[in-house]
Amino acid sequence: MQLISINAVEAQQFSLSFREYSYRFRLLDRGKAGVFLDVYQGINPVLTGLLCLDRVRIIRSAYVRFPGDFMFVDQEGFDNPSYTGFNNRFLLYFLEEDADDKIGL
């Protein structure tokens, strides 16, 4: 499990490398619609428009062969993430493939 540092802004991108692959991620807060994550390998989209909820794995798709998953955890309750609390109230974790789902409970 690894804490991913993100900024408290409505739209942002960050990159991470897993195994021999480099991935680019885009987080976008669409207000009442929620926070969404896009995943790219290089310039190729892997998954887009993934809704981010509190304590719910985001990728959840074994068929894409992504080496793990992400999860937001609300530090003050059980609300879904909002950019105003990124990296403070709403922490983003990378979970290795065999990580325990009980993170943050």
C-alpha cells in the first residue's frame, strides 16, 4: 500500500511506474457528479471515466492487467472524495494486487 500525493485542485495529472510500464493518471472533480479517474499507458487509454468512491477500489478490472488498484479513504467519515479535501481529508492509496480491502476501516 502506498499513499499517492495529489493536489487540492479540480483537475490534475500524475504519472507512476509499475514494473516496466509507465502510466499517466488524470483526476477530475465534476462537482455533484463526482470525482473521476482516467488511466493511460503512455498515450493509450487503459480505462477512462472511473468514478471514485470512498473505500471502493477504483479500477476493479482484472482483465486490463493493471498491477494493482487505487482507493480513496475519507479520514473524517464516509463521504465520497472532493478535490477540496485531496491529500488531507481524502487520501488516495495505491494497493498492490494482493492488498487487503480493509484499508481505512
